Amino acid sequence: MLRSLLLALGIALCPVANAEILTNGLFSAVNGFESYRVLEADGIRLSGASSPDGIAGHIERVIDPIYPSRYVAKSTITRDDGIIAGGLRSEFSGNEDPFHTERWYGFGFLIPSDWSSTKNSISLFQVHDRADTDESGFRYATFQVVINPVDVVKIWNAYDPDRVTSPPEVHPTANVDYVHRQLGEFQVSRDQWTYIVVNVQWAADNTGFMNIWKDGDLIFEESDHINTYNDIRGPWFKAGTYASALSTGWTELSSYSTGVVVGDSGESLNSIMHLLQAQTLPQVPAVPEVDSLFLFLSGLPLLLWFGRSSHWGFAIGRECAGAGAETPSMDVRDVVRRHSTWGSAAIRARVPQANHRP
């Protein structure tokens, strides 16, 4: 009994990890795009704060096509869109994250049944570095989730420890001037949500680490390894639909996103997945926080009752087992009375009167 009390008290008083959600951009948690730094679509850039409703026809908050109880983002590009930085994009971006600092990213994406069969890979999520002023910016993104023409999603990472990857006038060559590697791939089904969680510390040296989960299953794990470019400014994410201006085989493409959640080192796979999958339209009233010690102390009578009840249970079991099958009408109240002064009052509420014996 004492051990049970100590264990319960320890749980009640145990400190909770100081986790913090740095960005909650899930579209069932926010009313629009105000959580995002920049929106890019049809040749224009706007801040999320000034365009909380998105960009009409390109970046929109809509009802989930599969789960109508929640909101998501729909990102659409067309062949007639204006070009931004060499590409056709409908993307929403977050703030820069520092190097050598642990981060958790979580997002979900969905490819609809009417997705066109493209001849090139299309990006669904990226993490970019900003090239320094004395080097070329024509290089692959630090991190990228793309879908190819046969609905295979591939995850890529690019990095370079050199201070300058190539001069501004020279386009660097992948796997010559910098490393561009594939981290994983998997087949996706249309009209089905896929959830990605990334736990990473961005670093241009061997202090970096990265873990990637798909739908809660670990698909990539790495520690003590470089995973980004050696730039001055830190990386930031971009979610949505992006295609090279040279891509062919399509006229219009739309993908769906849950939005992106970013957490610090206090988060976990479970906490991020819970946020991704718990988005719903109905608002459940918040339960007021109650001090854990108060909850423990208020539950002491029940805990003591449970301990005494367990004592009765063992006693009843022993005596009924000893009585054998020949005496099925044994009244358990007699047992309780012999083992507890509390028994007579408690057992009347717990034993059916059908078992009463004159």
C-alpha cells in the first residue's frame, strides 16, 4: 500500500518537459495564413499577416476533401502562372530556424485523384537555405519532399561544408560542388493523407542529426552528420505545390496540406503526430488546468478504498476457493465482516441482495 502511495505521489510531482510549439500552422488550429511569413503564388509574394485569406485560386483554406470535419490548405499551380525564382509555385513559408538547434517539423499532404500525370517531379515540401551574397543560389534545396510521375514520393537532402559552394556566376554541379542525396522513398495512394515528421538539428558540420517518420514509422535515422549548406542565415520551410518552369505534361496541379507545425527539443513524435491527426472543426471547451498535487490529494480516499477493497478481494478469493463447489451460496459479506470493520456498510452497496442468506 505504501509503495502504491509513493509511486502515485512521484507521478503527480514529476516535472513535465518544457516543450514549446514554435509555429502552429495547422489550418484547423488557425483561421487562415497569418501564421506564415510569406505566401508565393502566380508571380507575387505577400506576407501571411497581410493576406490571411491566402491568394484566391492558388493558396486557399478549404474543407478537407477526405475528412470534412477539418480545414486544410489547397495549393494550385497552372501553366499560365507568373514565375517566381525560376518556378511555378503556390507555397507558404515559415520563419528561419537557427543552425545547431533541435527542431521538430510535422505536416501532412494529400494527392487528389485528379492529379495530372506529370513528366517531372513536383515538390510538396522544402527546406531552403539562403545562399550568401558571394555564392550562387542555383542549387538543390537543403531538404525536399517530391512526388514523381508514378506517385512515388522521394525525400532528398543537400549539403556542403564549404564556405562558398560556387561563385555567383557559376552554377554548381550536384555531387561535384555539393552533395545531393536521397534519404528515402515510398509509394502513395491518391485521396489518402500521408503524415511526415522530421526531428533535425541543421548543421554544416558533423554535429547535425536527422530522423524522419512516415505515418509514425521511422524511415530514416542519422546522427553526427552534416545536413545543410554552410551559410550565414538559417533554413526555413516552404509547403505547397512547386514545379520547375521547364516541367511538362500538365496544365494544372493541386495538392492539399494540413499546414506545418514546428516544435522545439521538448516535443516528440507522439506530440507532433497528435497535433497532425487531431484537427477537427468542432471546438471542444478547454478543460481548466488543475494542479497535479491537488488531483493526487483529492484522490487519496479513492486510493485508500481501492487498497482496502483489494484486501477484501484476496480474502474472499481464498475463502470461496476453500469452500469448494459444494457451497456456492457462500455470502461474501460474512468474509468481509471478518476482515474489515468497514465491510458491513460497504458491502451492502456492492453485493446484490439475491445472494442474501437469512
